Amino acid sequence: MIELAGVTVELGGRAVVDGVDLTVSEGEWVALIGPNGAGKTTLLRAIARLVHFRGAIWLDGRPSEELPRARLARLVAVVPQEPSTPPWMTVAEYVLLGRTPHLGPLAKEGARDREAAARALARLDVLDYGARTLGTLSGGEKQRVVVARALAQEARIVLLDEPTAALDIGHQQQALELLDSLRAESGLTLLAAMHDLTLAAQYADRMVLLDGGKVVAEGTPVDVLSEKAIARHYGATIDVVPVGDRLAVVPRRRRQA
């Protein structure tokens, strides 16, 4: 569903993403991990065609630059780290915007669009928030509404930039379990930039570790998450602990001399 070859993005004269090759299969969940400034967000923005890039990106087998904007919007949904959420807009109005790519010129939302928006709100446990304005929501509530808007879009690819950053542990699990069930049901393809390495290891099929804009490791969580790799690229001292058939990353306190 997603294929990158030699993708490079320069910002301010510096290669923030530097020659990245990446393939994500249909129905796969791939986590982009790496320290701050590694290029994770910029790479997602390049895939969504929000920044200029060199190299090649194919989406669902077609060069991304050949996809009309409307077709791209029906294929790819984006959950940004800092979404635009007008404080005066109601939750129902905001989530219904996810249906815009499915409407023709000057067309109004129909029953199917309202039903899709309501389903998304219900699955994120915010159906009762429909009449509230975005300005009255907490950070975590707002993040759930942003994910609901992406789900209402019914795209086949979802790009997520720190989707659980503002959520408490219960809603983190709820949101990630929902995304996981959707990909099982409909073959949804997920590419997510994630800081929480334990959550990434619990849910992602594969991890891509970026540092300095380059891919420095790629594979299953077991392949990528090692104490040596995390120390080298994050400057962190950690323990990698098996949890069932998955892993947890636990920071280890550095003892005072």
C-alpha cells in the first residue's frame, strides 16, 4: 500500500529525511520510532504530500504525484500531532469534515455520511460530545475526536503522528485496540510515528528506527528494540522485558556514583 524509494526532504537547507526506502503492505501496522528530530513527522507529511520531497512514493500501486487531491484524500487519512481544531466548531461538525473527500462539488452531507461520522464517534467513546464545541474539550478528548474524524473518512491508509500522546492509559489502549480491530476487519494499513516504545512494541508488526533522517534499523520489535540500539540512538538506559509474545521497554535509573 505504501512504497518509498530514496525519499529525501530538505527543510532550511538540511536533509530532515535522507534517502528513505520503506514498504508497508496492506493491513500492516508499521511504527516509526526514533529520537526527537529523527524525521518521523516529516516522513509522514511527505507521504501525505504536505511537503515537497525528492525520490518516489507509491500509494496503492500508483505514484503519489499522479493521484488527484480528491483521490488522495479518499485513500489516505492523517492524524497529525498538532491538528487544527477551531474552538467554535462542534464535535459533530468537525468529525463530519472527514466525509468531505467523498462529496462531489457543492454536495452536502447525506445520511450515509452522518452515519459514518456517528459510528466513528461511538467507537472512540465520544458520541455524547456531538453538540460540544472543540474549545470545551480537554487535550485527551480532543485527540479522540481527531482520531474519530480520520476514521469517518474511511480511508484505506491512516498516517498517525503520536496518536496517543494526550491520552490517559485507558484511552490509549482503547484507541490502539480500535485501530488494530479495524485493520483486522477491513485491511486498514497503519503507519504511525510513536514515542512510546512499549505501546509500539505491543501493537506494531514492524518497526522502522530513524535517526538523523535515515533508517538505521528495521524489522520486528524483537529485531529492532535492543538495549544497545536504544542507548546509541536515544541516549537512554533501558531494559527490554518480554511480556507474553511482545516486549516492554522499561527505563533503568542510572545510579549515582
